[in-house]
Amino acid sequence: MTEPKPVAAPDAVTAPWWEATAEGRLLVQRCSTCDHHQHYPRAICTACGSTDLGFIDASGRGTVYSHTTVRRAPHPAFTPPYVVAMVRLEEGPVLLTNIVGCPPEDVRCDLPVRVTWEDLPDGRKLPLFEPLEG
């Protein structure tokens, strides 16, 4: 049996984000003061310092900004080789994630991708990304 992936527990700031993942919805934070979009969820806006933040639904589409292939897993729950990537969403924020659905050697910068989900034992889901078809 495969060991479960280590995943952070929700807190007061991240709970709405995690709740949305259970529904297959990808959220980013939006600052009501300056309209900045950010990810990961934080208590303050990284652009203006405001605490007037909410969440909006993201399109789930983006492009690979940077990536690396891991060939020696740091934890038994991960099976190498796998791709760790920074994906820039259409909304602007960058997510640290995995690219799935293609061989690691096919991943490249600027590759168009879309979100897909990996179920977690507690009902939440991890957002992963796969290449857009065609």
C-alpha cells in the first residue's frame, strides 16, 4: 500500500481554499483594495499590505513557468520520476505543483496546462496540472 502524501492542514486563512478543492474548484485570493491576485492564501496582500482579501474562482488554465524532474523522491509517497513545476495561472499567480499526464521529457517552459485533481483521503483534493490537448 502506498503511503499518503504529506499535506498541510487547513488553518483560518487557507480553509476556504481547501474547502473549494473538495468541490474541484481552484481559487486564488483577490485584494479588494488593489485588485491584486495571489496564491498561496495569506493574511495580507503581497502587493499593498491590505488585509481586505477574498477568494475568486480561477480558470484552472496556465502555462509552465519553470520545472524540474525529480528522480529521487524525498518521501515514500512520491514515485519518481515526476515533474515539479511552477505554473503561472491566467489570473497571474504562480502555483507550485506537479505536471501529470505526459512523460517528464515532454514538459517545457510555456507549455499550456490545465488543472486536474488528485483525491486526498480526507475529501480534499490536490491541484495538479496536465498539458492542454491539441
